[in-house]
Amino acid sequence: MFIHLLCLLAPALVVAAPLDFSQAKTEARQYIYYDRHTQGDAYCGCNWIWTGRSGGRVDLAGCGYQVRAQANRAQRIEWEHIVPASDFGRQRQCWQQGGRAQCTASDPVFSVMEADLHNLTPVVGEVNADRSNYGFGMLPGTTAQHGACDVRVDFTRRTVQPRAAFRGQIARTYFYMADRYDLRLSGAQQRLFMAWDRQYPVSDWERERDRRIAARMGHGNPFVSGARQWSLNHRNSRDGLVSAVPAQAASTVVHGNRNSHIYHLPHCPGYTAMAERNRVSFSSPASAEAAGYRRARNCP
């Protein structure tokens, strides 16, 4: 009886890493941050109410936030790539051939990086927009531009100073992404993040966050657990490049037509019919839709 029960439960215990950014945002809400909406977002410490599959409405008054320029985005929670997609995308061949859309369409490793839960965190949308893909740094002469939100942005120098409570997690996320996906960090970046890693040790929440993410993705951040330490000119493990792309991703290949911007699944009539020169491959329907494609009407 006990063995039979285990057999019934086993499929529910098997999880796979999210296949794309859209799925990652949904999983981040459901499994990682589901109970953190009253603990404050990463940049400002603002609470929010969950809405939709992965969004949220920010309590601006409760955290003393003042809108700088974009009222609509200030009111909503968005998902921030701590290491920007452009940073890791530019180090992939696909980026040179067509930017993020091309990488999403043709590079499974980019899709894995874009969907990596260790690199995602919920933030106030306007601050997400203001951060853009700027690098992190210290800005002692810059005043706060978002009320009580203690994040500072220098738009001329394209630099963001995050609040102190978030700096250690930023550092350890950069170490993780660089180590796992063989990304290059400048000497100045390494020194800054090594200082933040020392000054802002791993918190109880960062450890719990790492455990939750590991349960979904199958691996934790070794720079959070202490299994690895970063030193200047660290030699990257490249674990994310030598590991196989999740089997689920390999089995779901979507064909899109670059002329019509319509995509077909393997069971669809047009899946094998289109000319090779017109074919664009995606890892999932969500990836195709993110690139501006729609599903064929004869493809249920």
C-alpha cells in the first residue's frame, strides 16, 4: 500500500526548470515569492497585492514612494533581471544577429538564462524602467528620485545605487550568473561585488529563497550556500553550458514562419510544410508569442 502511494505521488514530485521568461515569472510568483508581497520589493521595500498570473499592484503610500515620471509603471510589480538580459545576451552569438528576439527564437541557452529564477526578483515597475540595463555602483553625490525609496539612478553615467539590503544578493547573483554561464565581469565589477558580498552577508530570506528556487530548478546558488567563493579573476565552472538543456525544452520545438509570423506545433498541419528558409524555431509557444508570433488557426 505504501509503495503504491509513493508511485502515485512520484509524478507530482518531479519538477522542471521554467522553459522561458513568461513561465519563469509565473513560477516565481507561485513557488518563490508567494508569501513575500508583505515583505517589500527588492529596490524600495514596497508591499503589493498580487494580481493576475504574475503581477502585482504596489502600495505606494505605504512605503512613501513618489512617482518620478511613469505613474502607470510605478503602480505595478514587474520582474527584474538582476543581471540584465542585454548583459548576458550580448555575450551570445545570436545577439549580434538580431538582439533579444533572435536569441529568444534561436538560442536555447539564452532562453535558459532568461528564465533562470535565481536572477529574477519583483520590483516596482518604474524603478525597473529607470534601472534599464544600467550597471550597479555607488553614487554618493546622487539624491534619491523616488521619495522614500532608497535607490539612486544616475542617467548620465548609466549607473544605479541599490538600497543596502539588496546589495549582497545582487553580488551573489552576478557571481552565480557569471560562473554558471561563463559571463565576463570587469575587474571593477568584481571588486565592487566582492566588497558587497563581505559587507552584506547572506540573510535568512536569501537562504530560504535559494532553497525554494533549487526545488524548482534542481540546483541552488553555490555563492549563497557557501559551496563556492568568488575571488578576483575567478575561473568559471560553466555548469549551465555543459549541462543539458531541460528535456522538456528539447521536446517542445515550435516552428514559426518569419513571413507570416504564425507558429505551428509538431501536431499542426503546417509544421513540416513551410520552406526551410522561412522557418524560425522556438523552444515553446510562449517564446514564439513573446517574439510577436501567433498560433496557426488550424493548430488546436
